[in-house]
Amino acid sequence: MRSLVLLAAFFSPLALAQVVIDVAPHEVMRLPASVSMLHVERLRIAEHGTLLIPASLSEMRVAELRLGRDARIAIAPADQVFRLEVASGEIASGAQISARGARGTPQQPALPGRALSIRLQAVVAESLLLDARGGSGAPGYTGLDGADGQAGGCTWGQASRGHDGQDGGDGQEGAAGAQVRLELPVDFPAQALQVRLDGGAGGVAGQAGQGGRGGLSKGCWLYSTQGAGDGRPGQAGKAGAAGPSGRVDLLRF
């Protein structure tokens, strides 16, 4: 089945392509990044299977959907809205659609949950988790410890003070939860649906660097040198703020 997906991607990188996707139990399948829209005749993800949706894919129409127990559709973060329309299907307990944002790094801020527009028509569901939380912020960097002072010599100089430790960095802000538009039939049971749109947690504060030890005293034949004081420890950074929660607009038809 993987070859069918790849073939469709090569011949129709931007247009709708009719394919059949079958993910085996406990397997992971990644759709090709060269396609932006897909028309899927049948999508079946067996129990504990995962289908990975690349950032380039912005629209997916599924004629028949089958999600097994604990099956998952994982959607990569991106700026554009991801649209999913399902004509008919069955969803087993523990299944989820995940569009979570990415965790931040020291070089890149956290990414928000991907905006979604989902329409489920004739779909029977035991339970469905929609998870589009924001990514958590990167932790602050740890301050460097101060260097130790030098001991005084017997013929010249005196012991030097330890160097101060550096301050810890501030944690980065968490990203926002996604904005979601969800269209469901009037008879779709509300208790079968769980939506998580929390903002990402802020990054933890960076730890302060320790002060260096002062130079030690040294006993000599003619005289002794005195020890020097230790350096001051740095200040810990501040924890990053949590990202704002997302919003869901639920429409019944």
C-alpha cells in the first residue's frame, strides 16, 4: 500500500489523488511530503498503528475511514490549516487525531498546535481524542560556574578571589493551542469526543552558575599567604510563561 501512496504523490503533487492507505498493526507510515492534497478512497489504520501527515499536506478527503483501537493520525505542525473531511467510517476506542505543536529549542521557539478544520459525516465512534496542544518552551540555559582563584606564591603575589558564577537563562514561552473548527452530525455522541487545546508549558528556569573557590592559603618558609574569598554564585533565570489555550468551534449538522 505504501507504493500506491508514493505513486500518487509522484504523478499528482498538487492535485487530488485517489489512493488506498492501509497501516498494519503497530506500524508507522509516513505520507510523502511532495503532495498537498489527497483524496483517499479508503483509509484503514489498524490497532496501535500511526499515519504521519507531513507539514506540506493541507487537505485530505476520505471516503471511508477505519481507525482501530489506539490508532493515531499524527499531523505535523505548519502555518496553514489542515482540513480533513470524512464521508463515512468507524472509530474504535482510544483512537486519536494529533496535531500538537513542537517543543522549542534554544535556536527556535516552540510551535503552536496546528489549526484544524474537521468534518465527520456518517461516522460511528466509540471514542476520539483530538489533541492539538501547543509545544512547550525550551528550558533556560545553565549559567557557567566561576573559575577558581589561584593560591598565592611564596616569593611573590597573593591568593586571588574566585570568579563569580554566571546567571542562568530564562525559560522560553510555551506555544498556543490550536484553533479548531469541528463539524459533527447531530447524533454524534458528545461523550465520545475529547478535545485538548492547552497552551504549551513554559520552559523551566536555567540554574545559576556556582561561584569559584577562592585561592587557598599557602604556608612558606619565611611567611604564609592568606586565602582569598570565594566568588559569588549567579542568579537563577525565570521560568517561561505558559502558552494560551486554543479554541474549538463546534458545529452540528
